[in-house]
Amino acid sequence: MKVLKFGGTSVGTVASLINVKNIVDSLEEPAVVVVSALGGLTDRLIATAKAASQGDMSFRTSMLEMSRRHYDIIDELVPADRREAVTETVSALLSQLEDIYTGLALIKDLPEKALNQIVSFGERMSSVIVANILENAEHKDSLEFMKTEKWFNRDIAARQLTDSLIKESFALPLSRTVVTGGFISRDKDSGEITNLGRGGSDYTAALIAAALDAGSLEIWTDVDGFMTADPRIIPDAIVTDRMSFIESMELCTFGAKVIYPPTIYPVFHKNIPIKILNTHNPSAPGTLITDSSAGLSENVRGVSSVKNTAMVSVTGSLAANVAEINSRSFNAMARNGISIFLVAQPKNDVAFSIALAQSDVERAADILREEFAPELQSGSVVDVAVENNLSIIAVVRESIKEIKGLGARLVNTLQRDGITVKAISDGASETTIAFVTAVEDTDNSLRLIHAACYGS
Ligand code: ASP
Ligand code: MG
């Protein structure tokens, strides 16, 4: 049994939905199909919520346009005998949505709970529509089995509960294909509607695949697979036909937009292969991600970048005691739920230097100042400094250290072109060499590194 996930651009237009129908209707056995909201709809739902909550009555026009888009697809693609029922279901959802917008316009506020409800309508509608476009499929409401719990103010999947609810909800072997909405969930305690974060439909599909021990997870998107770099920046980028789970995880963590990063772990754990495929070009071979890096090319698997990065560095003579400073810093970050993108190699009197999301850096600096308050007072730590507006460029391949001298060679390549490498992480990870540069050097650095690795 396979789990197939179709993203927003795959379900966004009549033409692409016809491709989805052809792909799913020609499967040899029933499958689980996870869908996103119609392409661009989640952004639109959010923008409309913001307008409504400022008392801007144009939310009504926006409602009409969003409604029309769904009704047009129903009229074009849902068979006549089901059209009325589907129209009724979708119209009930749209009227609930309109009520919420009206409420926001009255209270002129946008509580998080309301926004969570609003964005859920995208997948609630698209999943019902897709289920009824397919030849022989039923709809299942993912709010019944996808559960989240709070973690430092964020909603994260309640893995064990979700796993057992999925097992209960899907009787195997499936007698018909089941279509369900990605991204959306409910809090396991309060029952309130939540979600798995932007791009989270991939994760829904992965959790279902893992719970049901699927044979494979297919992510159907609008590109031919993982590319050696973002093709919008590097027109020479080519599709990477195969990579390992670890490599795909690293590339996604470092900015590749192909899959939502948390997606890989649950299927990796169960050793379920992932395929990245293109709904608009279904015969392209795509990228196959498995547990093995045996037989893969010697070259690196890809180059990616993350903007919105900042660094925080601790300087002082305590630098001599790397083990202590590292363990205290890492523990402090972990206790506060801050994730670290990379740990820079220490240099000079910089004892400890990490790159992390711009949005976390001030908090991280405060936490480190608190952690090292005694040393700041005694003088063995002189500063906890923040540097903003940075990017990380990552080069990924398992056992990347086997490529002798790669890190140094790439640093030279960048420096020759006048790019300042602010930090390098070469050695901490078995899979990634990463460089920190100023954000305005991102695209140029990617180009230079891609050319150095792929010779174009
Ligand atoms: N519709 C949601 C979003 O746009 C989830 C997804 O597409 O994966 O973020
Ligand atoms: Mg996506």
C-alpha cells in the first residue's frame, strides 16, 4: 500500500486535478491520498483573516472569490450524481468560514485559535472535493486522527496517540482509496483545531505512511525531484535521482523547499522509501530516497541555503575549556527549545558560536548571558555577541569528509570572489559542510559552490 501526497499546486487547477485523477485512478491497489488546500489558498485565507480583523469588509469579496474557485472545480470535475452533495458539504464549510470572518470584523482582533480554524478550511474543502473526483475513493476527516500537543507554545504532533488513531481509522487492507486533508489536526486535550505548521501536509502523509507501514510515500509536487540546487537561483541545477534519508533531511533542514523537514524522520525510522514526483510531468523518474547511500554518485548530493539566519558567539578566555562551554550552552538551548542550525568551528578567542534562526537569536543571547552570568562578571567570558542578516550555505553528502579538502577548497572559492566566510562548520556533521555568509552574498555563494561541485 502506498501513501500519495499531492501539494497545493497539484490540486490547484482543473488541469492539474485531471493529472491527479489519472495518477490515482490508474493505481493497481487502493492507496491513501493526502491533499493540501488548493494552491495559494492558505495564504489567501490568512490574508483575508488579517483584513477582516482590521474591520476591512473586503473580506466578503475575497470570500466570493475563494468560493467561486471551489465551486468551479466541483462543477468541472465532480461527476453529476455526486455534485449536489459535494456542493452542499463545501458550501456548509464556506458559510462557517464566513461566520468566523464576520466575527473577526466585529471584534477587530485575530486570536490564534480563530486563525487555526480559518486555515483548516482549505484542506477540509480540498479533501472532500478530491475524494469525489476520483473514481472509487472515500473521504476521511483527518481531524479525527491527527492530534497535537503543546511544546513551548507550539503545536507538535502527538506521535503515539496519532499513530494508534491512524491504525484504528484505516482498516488494512484498504478496500477503497482513502482521501484525507493534510496539515490539519486537533489538540489532544482541548479538541481545538490546530495544524502541523506551514507545509505540514507532507508530515501528515509521513505519519500515516509510518503508522500503516506503507510500502512507499510518494510526494507529488510541481518539480521533477530534489535538484542539486534551487533552480530559480541556479538554472544549471539538475535532478538528483537518488539520495539517502539523512541527505534529504540535511538538505531540507538547510533550506531545500522540496519537503517539510519533519516529514522524513517517521518514514526513515520505518525504512519506508520516499519518492518525489511531478504531478505536471508524471513520467519523469523523480528522486528516490532510501536508507542506503550505496551505489550513489561520489559527488555531493546538493547545495542549499537558508536565509533569516543569525549567529550568537561567546568570547573570552573560557574558550580554553571547550567541553564545558559547549555542554552548558547546548543544554541551555535545549532547555529553552531553541534549535541550532550549525555549530561553527571555534577560532581565536571565540569559544562558542552557533547559527540559528533570526527569530530566535535575541532570546538565545539572553539565555547565554544568563548561563554565563558568573563568568561575565569574573571576566572569563567577555561578550555574548549577536550578528544578524546572515545565510547558511550547506553542501550535503553522507561521509562528506571522504572528499578530501572539500571544505578548504570551497572556502577558497568563495574568498577568491571576495565573499567573507563568517563561519564554517566542517567536521561536526558527517553529512554537511556549511558556511555562514552575509545574506546579500547568498545567491552568489550558491552559484560559486554549485559550479565548483558540478563543474558548470
Ligand atoms: N496548505 C498548507 C500550507 O499552505 C499545508 C501544505 O500545503 O502542506 O502551508
Ligand atoms: Mg509543500
